[in-house]
Amino acid sequence: MNTNSDPYPHSPDVRARETEDNGFSKGLGLHFQPSEAYWLDCHNHWADNQWTPAVIYRNLDKFFLALDAYRLGRMVAIMRDESAFPVCQDVAEHDPRFGWLYRLDCDKPDPDGVQRALDCGALGLKLHNAPLMRGAADPDIWLRPEWSAVFERLSQAGRAVLWHVTQRVSASPYHGGGKNSYWKDAQGGSKTSNEHLLQTTLEVARRNPSLTVIGAHQLHLGLERLAALFDEHPNLYIDTSCSFFLRWADELYENDRSILRQFFLKYADRILFGTDGSIENGALDANAVEAFLCHARFIKQLRLPDGVLQQVAHANAERVFKWAAITPTHPGNSRP
């Protein structure tokens, strides 16, 4: 019933009712589809003027007050401020909803700072290539020895890097994306290209085979190119943010669903759910809730088998980040 070849998978409990209690409830809820145990959103930007446990819990509660009913179970926040490390450690140790990444700027390679973040429980590192697109940094900066030391430190710790590598040039009115983001800010033209930035990241992945590299926003690549890169680089992953997205009134065309579903089935262990949400100074981004729902809606319309759905929704991120799974506490657990 839930094999990868089945275009109409159902929740495992539908089959279980055929035999449990001598089949008393056989046929009950025969239409129930696979449902995520919970979502783990691996990509969220947090910015605030100060960091205390109260501030982090306030932000957590904002996310979960809005999204717990939709089975958000965990989220990963991106932190810039080193002074927040002990606070993040304290919250993460007491609240299984919360994990965090340390965002490091390209001009500030700091292996010791990365180690301090890891010692405080950081799940990994976040990098962003915007300064390179804007012409403010050397396109090959990541291949310098000082950055090699950072990547080696991450590899030794078995931690991952979530990396905004490239950026589409076209506008994307479907999900509100502007034209020529980052690139248009380069004074006198950019010194690099998407292909150059991609190849540099792939070189980092080749030099560090124990390093998990998560390409944010699917590296702004189509499925055929992604498939080839997955086949070539076993330590390469992607998150679902931005393009794996379906607006509230839309349904996937059957042809598109078939193409996307086959990709997800083949590379089920390489895709992490993420939305690129944002909280700044305690305010939940007005688009964050709808962005979460648009990403979750896309995944649900692929009609994935239960096992694959759980991988994408939370299990892949937990494996990559070495983060123990949880027993979700969303309201659905208590329904009769």
C-alpha cells in the first residue's frame, strides 16, 4: 500500500485496521493519506537586539503558536551573535523544539569561533554568497586556507553547512521573488557567476567528503542538474525553501506532480524541509506562516509514501544534524 510505486499511498494505520481488533474497524478512514509526524523547518533567520532565554522563548512561542496546529514540531534558527551561544545552548538543552546554526560572514573565517559554537551545541554553520554576488568579496574566498580550516573543523565534528550558494536572475512573481536579487547591487558589474559559485562549493564538497553541504533553495537548479550533482556528490543535500512551493489556491498539474514525485522518491534521503522564514526583533514576518503552509502544501501534494514523507518532513534533517528525533506534542496526538 505504501510502496514507492504506488501513486495513491495511504496512512499505515489504514492497513493496520484490517487486522487489529479482529478487523473491527476495517475500512474506517479508508481515504487517510500519509501524514507527517511533524515538520522540522531547517531554515529560519532570527535577528534581535539582545539574546536572553526569554527572548528566544518568546520567538519560539510566536512560531509555534501560529504553526503548531499544522504540525510544526521543530525549527532551526540562524544566529549571528556569538554572545548568544550560551543562551542558545541553554534553550536547546531544555526545549527539543529548538536548534540553531551559526552564521559566519565570508570575510571572517574563524575556526576557533566555529568550535565555540559547536561546543555550545550548534548544529552546524550557515554561509551566504551575497557579498560575492555583489562584488564585495573574492569569488574564490572559500578555497583559501583559513576557510579550509573551518570546513575541516566542521567535518571533524560531523556537522553540516547550510549554504546559500547561488541566486536566480529571473523574477519569480509566483512566490514574490524580485528580479536580479544581489547581482544588481554589484558596482561596475559582478566578478563572478552562478556557475563559478556553484563549482567553488562543489570543490569544497570534494575536498571535504565528510562534510554535509546543504544547498539552500535547491541551489537554484532544475531537477535534471540536481540529480546529476546528487549522483556525483554523496555529501550534497538541498532544502525545500523558495521553489518547492505551492500557493494557497493552487494544485499541481498531474504531469508536474509525476516529474517532481519521481525526483523526491529517488532522492528521498537528500532533501530537507525548510522555508527561509524570518523573525526580527521579536516580530514574526508577515509572510512566515503562509510561507510555511505553501512549502508544506507542495510536499503534501506529491502524494509521497509514508516513509518518504517522514524523511523529508523531519528525519533527514535529524540525521544530518545528528539531532535525536522527538515524540511530537501537536494536538493531533490526542484525537480519538
